[in-house]
Amino acid sequence: MSSCKTIDFLRLGTRTTSFYIKCFKELFEIENTENTEPELNLIDVDFSEVNNFLPNKFDSLKPVLRPYFETINSEIIVVPNITLHETLDQLAIPNLIHPVRETIRELQASKHSDIFLLGSKYSMQAPYISTLMHFSGIHVQVPSLADQDKIDNLRQKIYTGRETNDDIQFYKNYIKTHSLKHPVVVACTELSIPLDSRNKAIYDMARIQISAAFRKAKA
């Protein structure tokens, strides 16, 4: 019988859920030494309702999200949507594996004080992530407005499964160019999907969140 803790995981969209589960399984195969695998407890969420109020209609989002967490009694909660954590901060959800705060810890451990942020257009322009980084001594740079449009367009294509090989090649080249100057922090699950996770100059919030949940489950 496994001694690992259960990870409560909110199911938010088919592609996002599949990506997170795939990453969890890959991590287990790489790191497992005791033949004990954390159990994922998948919690169905009406993401179409949630998505109507993203990114920042907080007064509408909070009453939609709150009932899901009132039914959870878990030491480890994973929400596979970076943007939603701005709302979850306002709800003060306990035992939440927070992708932004976990990423800040990793950046601080590596003594990085400047980063280049990629995410949705909202995440690149709104103060939420940059403010949390700033209070932790990390300066945030973002793409030009024209490049923000390109990155956000790619995000939307990935969300709907319409990305092309040329789109992905542009994205990889863009990251490669900017990672030569500063660590690149990716703060959007859709933009995590095509990433090369072996690039040490990339701090992918989704994979960092997954790794933190895995470590806590195994502790």
C-alpha cells in the first residue's frame, strides 16, 4: 500500500488536465525509488463557467470557485491554471501548491534577480506576478507589446489545438534568444505544453508546481 499523500487536482479543460497528468507520470518514472506513486484525486470543474470570468472578474469568480474547495479535505491541492491563483489568493485556500510562489523560491535558490516573463497578455501586463516577484527581489521584464500579441495569439491557438509547426518553432526560437540574457519564466499552462523542459534557463511554473506537489506527496 502506498504511503504517499493524495493530491487533489482540479480538472480544468481536457488538454490542460492531460498535460498535468502526463507530467506527473513522467516525474514518477524519473524519481520513483520506492514503488509508491502519489494518487491523483481528479475533481471535475465546470471550466466553461469559470472561463467566462477569467482573468480578473473576481467578484464573479470567487462564488463559483469557493464551493469546490469547501468539499476538499486535502494536504495537497493543485489547480492547473496560473491566472486563477490571483483569485485563489483572495480566497486564502489552504494547502494550495502555488505556482508563482514556488517559482519565486526556485529563482531565489538560484540567485536570479532578473527574469523575462512569458504568459497570457493579461499576465504579462497585470501587476499580479510582477508585484510578487518585486517583493521577493526579482525584477521582471516582459516582451514588447507587439511580441505580447504574438505570444498571446499562440497561447489561444494551443488552447484550441490550432498551433502549427511554424508557430512552435517561432516560440522555441523566441525563448532561446531571450534565455541567453535572462532566465525565462513561463506563466501559462498552454505555453508550457510545447516547452523543452531540459532547458535549464526556463522556469516553467506548471512543471515547478507539479514537482512541488510531487515532493510534498512523497514527504
